[in-house]
Amino acid sequence: MTDNGVLSFAIYEALGLFDLFIRAWLPSQASEKVERALGNALDPESIQLLEAFSVTRVLRNHAWEAEGSDKIDPDRSVLDRPLPDHVIERLNSGQIPSDERAQLREDCVLASLYPGEGIQFFTIVASATLSTNSEIEGALRNELLKRVRESGIREPAVYEGTGFGQYIVTGRADPSDVFAITRLFTSINSLVLEGKVMARPYTHVCAHSEPLFFADRLPLMQAARPHDLEALLRSGESQVLAIRGSLGTDLARWLSEGEMVSSEKIIDDGVIKIVVGMLNADGGQVVIGAIDRNATVPGGRADDHPRLKGLPLRGEYICLGVNDEYGDEDWEAFRVKLNDLLAAKIQPPPAGAISISRETVDGTRDIWVIRVQPARATWFYRVLSETGPVNFFVRRGAGTISYAGIEADAYKRQRQRG
């Protein structure tokens, strides 16, 4: 797990069909890699990795509960401003001051977990039918949450996803009421909606009241990078990598006239469009501040342009940097501004799916890397204004294309979400 950048995971010993359950937060775009590495590591021990479940939505988690509510979320303003590295480092080391810890708890960013005594269990809920409409699915979801609420199970959590089931319910039965587990899965098993769906549970009981191993840490915004900048630029543009010369600066005008002018249209038709396309495809990364040395620019080839001469190279890219786009702000203030911009122009706001980091080349040129996690629960749209058009984009190959009407409907059916 450590070798593959997995910082938060728990391992449980189980009784019955499976010997171990692993619950993990995997790095973006790394699930297949982690599964392969885990399988290779377990094979010499004669342990086989049998099943996998990918969570698309957390429906309930006991760590984030309020009276009368299954799940409470941080405020949007908190989600749009990721914690700085120095706070994350203190959280990971447990050295966070008490007043700061209290504020993070109030903001629903931090929760203390004190598992109690009792029998830990996992219930896998699978739909008896292969396809249902959204109305029936919504009814099944609501009924499942209701029955979990009424069951008396402690420390409940409900996850929706894909893999060996449709939902996973976890919880703990009080030692004085072990049959609460039986009542819960009997209740779920009797769930029949409109005669079309039956949710069939398979329950696995853990051998110990606590996990065999537990780790819960956050990745640093700057340090936890799946690739370094040079490796990114050497790989060139692809479906999961886009490279832009600037965020909003009109580089053609600067190269031809020497005038540095920003354009909102360049941002909208560049970074915003690309991020939406990646959210609707397989995620990826957007590097901002680098120009292909072989690109055609006003006056000839980029490599020969006097304004670009002497700038650092990484692979086949000239690292122009984005320092001139800061204006009177520093990097951190501009990162917050860029997060706000993405939230304003992309609907629904992609909080949690976007992270922005900075690489400094030769100590002088700042390059930004926007990391876009692949989304599985919803579709995203570029919305430039309340009265403007709504655009649906998809990243395809090294480009981003617009889908509308029948084409958009066909794409969404092929890659269903939510």
C-alpha cells in the first residue's frame, strides 16, 4: 500500500467465504495499478485477490452524522479551499493544536473515530435485476437507508458503487444484541419494490472487534504527485494530459506585439473546457505554462522566437511559466482564485475532484498542474453565465470535443453514472 501511495486504509479479518477485507482510499487513476500490485504481493503467500468494489457515492457514514441526518458535508466554501500542506502535515502527525482541531471539526473536515466493542460486519447488497430505471433505483436507495436507520446497528456506513455488489453496508452490533445483524439483513432481503427489484444481502462477520491494521492520512498538495513535471512533459499530450501555454494570457498577441493581455475567452475555451472534458472522461492532468518548442507561433517556430530564447526546456517544451498571470497576488492567493473560477464555471462545482499544485523550473518559472480525478457519480457542464449556453465536453485522444443532443445522450448511455 505504501509503495503505491495509498495513505488511508484498513484491513479486517473475516469469517466465512473471505479471509480479509481491505477498505482503502486509492490515489486518483491508480485503482488498477494498486490491484495488480496487491495481487502480486499476495500471490507468494497463496492468498488470492478475489473481488473488488469501487465506491461512487458515500450515502452514510457514522463519523459525519448529525441529529436527524444520515450524512453532513463540509460547507462549499471549505471544499473549494483545500487545506495547505503545513496543516495537513500537522494532521497526519497528530500535532494539530486543540483550537485548530476544534475548528476543523466544526467545519466537518475532521472527525474523531472511537470504535466501540461489538461485532463488526459487512453486508453486500446486490440488485436481483440487471437494469432498472432511476426512479426505482432511488426508491431502493432511500428504503435501504431507512432500514439501516431503524436497525439499531451502531457505527453504520452505506456505500453505493460498482463491482461485486451495488451497495455495501458496514456497522457494528452491540454484544448484548448480536441478532441486530440478522434483523438488518432479513429486512433488506425482504425489500421488493414494484415487483421488479429485490436486494439480496450477503453478510460477512469480522473475526475481531477492531481492524488488523488502520491508517488514515491525507496526501500533501505539493508532495503527493503521481508524476514529476519532466516526466509529464516528456510524455506529451494525450487523453489524460493537456499542456497549455497560459491560463488566460493571449500568447499570440504577446509574441507578436509584446503586449501581455488576458482574455476570459481563452480561459473558457482552454482550461475550463479541458477540465470539463476530463471530468466526463477518464480524468487527467492539465499542465499550464509550457509551449511545444516545435509549435508554429507568430513569426515562425517557437524554438526560434526571440521572446522564448533562453527559457528552460523540459522535454520538447519551453517552460514559459505563469508568473505574469499572478498580478498583485502570490501563488497561494491565485490558487484559491483559480479554484473559485473552476467552481463558478463548471456545474456541478467539481469540489474534491480537482487539485492544483505548482512546480518551479530553474527557481524562476512557475508551472501549474491541475489534477482532475475521474468522476463516476455525475456529469459536468461548462456554464459561463446564468443566461449563457451550457456545454458538454469529453476528452478524446489529445483533444476535447463537444457533444450535444443525440451524441451526448449516446455517450452518457454508454458510460452510465450516478
